[in-house]
Amino acid sequence: MKGYLKNYSGIIWLLTGIIVGSIAGLVFGKKVEVLKPIGDIFLNLLFTAVIPLVFFAISSAIANIKPSEKLSKMMGITGIVFLATVLISAILTIVAVKIFPVHESLGTATLTEQVNEKPFADQLAGLFTTSEFFELLSRKSMLAMIIFAVIIGFATQRSGKEGSGFASFLHSGNEVFKNVFTLIMKVGPVGLGAYFAYQVGVFGPQLFGTYAKSLGLYYSFGAFYFVAIFSLYAFVAGGINGIKRYWKNNIIPSATAVGTCSSIATIPANLDAAKKMGIPDYIANVTIPLGATLHKDGSSISSIVKMAVVFALFGKGFDTADAIVLALGMTVLVSVVEGGIPNGGYVGELLFISAYGLPIEALPPAMIIGTLVDPMATLLNATGDTAASMLVTRFTEGKQWIKNSI
């Protein structure tokens, strides 16, 4: 029991803050506006820390990559499999949202800011680039900053020994800002609770219907994805024997993922399961750790659900070609950004909010949904890595891999 409480302490405290804030909002109504500055301070701390955090995390990771010719083919297949499975999860979630819309209970939820519409071409240009260096430091230019961080990482790698000092600086910066973000999130229950009290007190309890419906959609669709889609991946990789091998050895990783609420903590269990599934060590030792960082089926699903809810709150349709194409792109980026960053889901939420030009009020609902779906999201994120590893093995080793491994 102590271990369970320790692993879920962050979620428990955030939920406690949300519940206390909700009760305060319901009891005191608009009087809770006095708490809004507390929520604003918390959000401002997040905004100021997120840019350097993401920059150092991405540039440091790339700068320290050590290329290997032996693994080049497998890495290419891994990238394709990761990208394809994340997109499949996102597309299926869009279909689920279309069949079970979350906007029906949102007709009376009027918010105070309006969304500025821009031509799609202008959105693309502003999404990928900025005209001035200092604009990269704005949260509104998140993707442009990420692209710049990638360039810095590769430039550092190409510099070899001459760039080793700068690589060390990037690594140190990454470690420092991980702890900065961790320290900020310690006041998360207070800050988020205050902001949620303000939302409930000012905008009314009708928002609860939104969260209940979106959570029901996420957990039911997540359960379907866990059983049906992962079984399909295992079948594609190794036929009926592949399905049996996958589920026989997926129990411990599943329990570990739910028990720890961490994809990183599930790596040892996944590596052991991958070996029992017959996945070669040279594949598992790369795809499992890499997948824990970059491959996030559960986060992909939650990203789409959060986008649908936020769009509905601001009266925007989540059914246009522009919105869907951008959503798929944002989902892939969110999956990458979340990896290896403490509370990376919040970073991903900032990214898609920035991309769509949504106001600051869009962040708390997205954060709340992300917090509430975290156990199921971790289960899908972590156990999806072994399913993806099976696919990588199938396309690297050929049809006979699972028979040869018996």
C-alpha cells in the first residue's frame, strides 16, 4: 500500500487540489475570483520554465546520440513503426470522438476569451519559424523553438571533440531544468486547485459533465485499444502464436505500468518480457528504452481527446481538414515532447494550445484531463512498446522470426 501511495502521490495531490478547488468554487461561487492570482502565478511559472526545459532536453538528447551502422536499418524501421502506430491511435481516436462527441454538454460553457482565426498558410509559417531569435523564447513559438533545438543538437554532434564542452553544457542544462520543472510542480496542487476553483465558481459546474464524458470516452476506448489493437499488432508480427506470446508475457509489464504510473519504470519489465517474446536483444535493447521516451500511444489518444474538449469549450469545430491534419501533426510532436521530461504531458498541452492560437484558459481543462487519464495512458504507452518491438522484429528479421525464437 505504501508503494502504491508513493507511486501515485503526484496524481493524488493534484486530484486533491482539484477536488478542494472544485468544492470551494461550488460553495463560494464568484467569490473565489480572489484565488485567481494564485493560479496565474502557477501558470506563469510553467510558461517561463517550459521553453528552456524543452530546448535543453531535445538538443542534449540529439547531441549525445552515437550513430551505429549496424543498427541503421533497424532504427529506420523503428522510426516508421513508432510513427505509424502513434498516427493509427490518433486517427482511431478521431473516429471515436466523431461517433461519441464530447461537445454536447458544452453548449452553456461560455469562456471569456475568443480564439483568433488565421489562414492555414499563416498558421504553418508561424508554427515552424520565427522572424527574430528572441521570438523563440515565447511559448507561442514552441514548435519553432523545438526545430531550432534539433538543429543545435545535430550541429553539436557534428562538431565532435570541439563541441564536447557545449554538449556537456546542454546535458547540465537539461538536468537543471528537469529539477526546475519538478520544483514548480510541487505547488501544482495549490496552483491548479486555485485555478479550478476559479473556473468552477465563475463558469459553473456544467464543466464537470465535460470531464465525465471525456474520461468515459478515454477509458472505454483505451481498453478497446489495449486489447484489440495490440492483439492486432501481435498478429501482424507473429500470427496467432504472436498473440499468445504477447499476452502471456504482458501481464507483469501491465501491472508495473499501472502500479508505477511511469513508462520509464516499466523498462526492466518490458525488456524481460521482450526476451520471453523472442525479440532479439539488439532490437529490444534499443526499441524498449527509446519507446519509453518517444513512443506514446496512450498520450496520442489523450491528446486528441483533450483537443476535442478544448475545441468544444471555445466553440470551434474539430471536424475540418485543417484542424484534423494539424491535430495529427501535434499528436506526433506531443508524443515526442513528452518523452524523458517530467510532467511532459503539460508541455505537450502547451504545444497544441500554442499551435492552434488558443488562449490561456485552454490549459487547465487540458491539464485536468491529462491528470485523470494518466494511469490508462501509462498502460498504453508502456505496453505498446513491446507490441511495437514485435513489429520491428517482424520487418527486420522476416516472417520466421517467432518460429526461430521458440
